[in-house]
Amino acid sequence: MATVMWEIRARAGRLDELLDWVLGRVDPSARVYRSNSGEPRMVVIDGTGQAARQLADPPVELIARPPHSWEFSPVRNG
């Protein structure tokens, strides 16, 4: 199973609401990150591969643009 990275930009002033929405849907093992500066963004890294499905339709009033997601496979370093 591939790891999924899901990224989204929130509307100004709506990042906390979007974060609550994401945390209520994503698998508890997923890692969720929010931006500390610049544009209000959030990234989810999910080893179960389910994030894109679980987060498929974010509330349009909370987002500045549609989310993007990518699948990744592990690579051996060194």
C-alpha cells in the first residue's frame, strides 16, 4: 500500500476550522501538519493510503482551492 500525501490551502481565517474537519475524518495514525507562517496550508501524510478518500470533499467555504494528493512508495536511502 502506498503512502498518500494530501495538501490543501484554507481560506484566510479558516485554517482552524479546516483542521477540525480533517482531524474528524482522517485515520488516527495519519500525521497532520499545519503551516506556521505564510499561506494557511495543511498537509496530511497517511501510511494507510486512505487520506484522499477520507478527505475527498472538504467544505468549499473553508478552502481557497481544491486539495491535491499524491501517492508515494518508500525508497531505500544509502
